[in-house]
Amino acid sequence: MSLKLTGGIILATGENGEFQVLEGSCICIEDKYIKYIGPDRDAPECDAEKDMRGMILMPGLVNAHGHGPMTLLRGVGGGLALQEWLETAIFPIEAKLTPKDIEIGERWAVMEMLAGGTTCVSEMYDFPEATWEVLKGSGIKGNVCRVGLSFSETEEIPKNRFNECVNIVKNLKDDDDRVISEFCLHSEYLTNEGFVRKIVEANKSLHTNINVHVSETRREHEECKQRHGGLTPIGYLDKMGILDENTYAAHCVWVEDSDIEIMKEKKVSPVFNPSSNCKLASGFAPIDKMLEKGLNVAIGTDGCASNDNLNMFEELHLGSLLIKNKASDATVLNAGQVLKMATVNGARALGRTDTGELKVGKRADIIAVSMDKPHMYPAFDIMNLLVYSAQASDVVMTMVDGKILYENGIYKTIDAEKARFEMKDAIARIY
């Protein structure tokens, strides 16, 4: 089955790797892949045609750090600092959650993400098998993991957690790699050296991604240095060997210049989480320095308890403003750079080379952003418009692997009414 998308403004990737705005062109899709981008007059014949006039066609957004089932905790503990937020507001509720709750919360998250143009997400949460099934059933792309935790040097707490981490990587396999399983360390402060070394050893044969929280707060960063003879979280993880595989690190708010050098050498992708870091007053990651060093910076929403939404367009907008002001330089982090963080950079961080760009041969992960609303006109600069004017509600179509999953308020693979009923029932039971 082939499909031609005609009439829209296309945000494609040029030969130099930079975005290229195309008008008077079309996109032809065959099965899961983009087979043509160019002038309509030269396009090959397709089985069907779809009129996209009045819309911007762009790569689907990649949410490189999320905790989707935390839709069940949206807004809980607002106004608390990170440690108090976790210990008094979040952990007591999370202790009640069942695999069914995780399924319900993840499905609700996927609905929000699809409606806002997200086509791929990294999910770090409990009961990853439930998350896996939701991602597989909905059609979205995603990375899942068993959260690596280890609270004791002398006995395994939680019990069997290391084996669970390994079994997820070994047993959750997708022939198409639309959903990927990977290793995870929650953080330096919630693991120990023995556990970390076991993950490193296991991954020498499995060679998957490693997902980790790094230097989210000043307290976390400084206490790590006290525990490990002056080593920062990045320095410690490097010493343990974690960074030798494809590692992506959420937050990185308090990383030091020496950390950035290590991240560059080890090709670690930092994931910027502007809304979450602002709400928890964690600080602002030195994204400008990371970009200067050529790091592959991605962007994510974090979970709904610390954001409180999964709106990637909001992250683009806020993230750009924060870094410009942190650097006192309006030229830092231009619109094209921010868009790359949310598309191709995010895909690369998650170990994916076949998505994140509108380019021939790449997967057809495409969203359509309507230009009908007053805030989307005039459109002098398309990339600027997408970062500073567009809203998640402007997304009118979300396509993954050439299949439309969401269009004009309608979910093609999810029973929205059933999902809403289950969500209301779960909230009433949990609270």
C-alpha cells in the first residue's frame, strides 16, 4: 500500500543533515517507509492520495525521557522539593499500583502523546511488561526497561531485581524493533557498585541501550562526590563502565565541565527536561555548553507528577527560552537546534537510526500540524513557528510506520471511551 501526502509544507532533512522547508512538494510512503520527497510533478504513482493543504508535515516528536503510567499521579505533590516529593507524595501511591494500573496509566499517556504529535517515547517505570503491551497494541514506538534499583550491598533488595532487568532485555523482543527493551539504572544514589557492575557485565553480550537519571539535583550530585572520592555521577558511571554502551542520561542539570568532556568521549546523550526541572526547582542543565561540545542533546517531558503533561511542544518552547536566558544570549539554541533535539537527536539517543527525520528510506513517522489557528499566521519562519507558536492541540495527524494512529481527535488503535472509563475507575480505587 502506498500513500501520497500532498499540499503541505514539509520540514525535511537536507543532504547536509539540516532541516529544509519544502513547499510545492509531496511525500510518498510505501508500507512503513518514505520512498519519495520532492516536487509533486515528479512523484511516483501511489495507491492513495491525502490532501494536507494548510498543514506542516514534520518528523514525529521523540520524548526521550518519560514515566508514562504517572498519568495516574498527575500533579500529586505539587510544590514540594524532589526528595520530599518522592518520599511523602509519590512513593506511598506507587506502592499501591498493580500491573493493571500501569497498563491503564500507560494507555492514557499514549493517548495524550499521540494527540500531541509524539511518535516515540522512552518509558522508565515498574511492570514494564504492561507498558510493552500497551505500546505494541497502540502502534507507537517506544523503549522500555525494568528500573534498576539496589538498596543494599549485603543482600538483594529489591529481591531478584537484577534478574528481572536481564530477563526484560532477553525476553521482550519485537521482530520489527518498534518497541525496544533496554537496561536501566535509576541513578547512582539508588544503586550500588555491585549491582552496577553486574549490569555492565550482562550488557557485554546483550549490547542494548542504558537509560539512567544523572545529576538531577545539586544534593544528588554533591552527595555522590562525597560517597565516591570526588567522583561526580558521570565520573562514577564512567569508572563502572556503564558509559561504554549506548547510554542516555536524563536531566544532567548539575554536570560539570569535566562531565561534559566524558559524555562527549563516550557519546552519552543528555536528555533535557525543562518543565520538570523548573517545577521541582532542580536548576537548568548547561545545554549551551553541551551543544558547543557536539553532544547529542535530546529532550523529554519526564512524568506527569512533575510536569504535569506530556506536551512536547511545551518542552520545545520552554527549553529554548530557559537556555537563552541562562546564557544571557538570544542567539543560543535556535529553533532548528531545538527541533532536532525533539526529533532526530531523540531517536539517536534511543538507539534508533531509522526515524526522527523526513528523509527517503526512513520510517514514515510523520505528524501534521495545522496552520488554521490565528496563532499560526503569518508564517514567515516555519521552524520558529513550530517552536514558539505551535501548540500540541495543533496536531491533527500522527502517523507511525506509515499508519495513521490519530487524526482529528480520533484514535485509530485505542478505544478512547473504554480507556477513559478504566482511568476513572483506577483513580477512584487508588485514591
